[in-house]
Amino acid sequence: MTPAESMVPPGPKEDPGPIPGRRDGTRRTGSRLLLAVALAGGVIGAFLAGAYISDFLCDIAGVTSTNVRLGVKVASIALALPAGFYLVERFFLSRSSRGGRNS
């Protein structure tokens, strides 16, 4: 490589093209922040819903043992967490597909 060749500026950068998912190539502002807040709310809601539902079911069944109630509460929260994530995901998928059709 000669000194003259090293002085040649590199070629133009390649255009990455439009952003996938949107026809106009723009991003919806605040989508990631809104998703993070919704996921945090979904986790908190799932914890609370799982705890309250397990307490309600144990009260109806007449369970008085602390160990059994705690086990039911842990199992209920463990089942409610994926449900909370699923509901938030469904909301955001339907929101993004509506946004793509209307633009």
C-alpha cells in the first residue's frame, strides 16, 4: 500500500435500510420504556394476584397450617408470573400490529 492509497477516504457507509416492522421506517417513541414499565407492573401484579388467590383458596378450603399455606402461595405465585408476562406480551404484540396497519 502506497502513502497515496492510505490517504483515500473509505467508501460510503452502507445504508442499513428501513427499520423492520414499520412501513414508514420510524420508531414509536417511548416503546421500550413503556414495555419496561408494563413488565414491572405485570410482575408486581402477578405476585399480588398469586398471593391473594392462594390466600382466598386456602381460606375457602379451611387450611390452617402455615407450611401448607406458604407452599400453596409459592406455587400460586410461580404459576402467576408467566401469566403476567404473557398478558403484557399479548398487549404489546397487538399494539405493535395495530400501529403497523394504521400507518
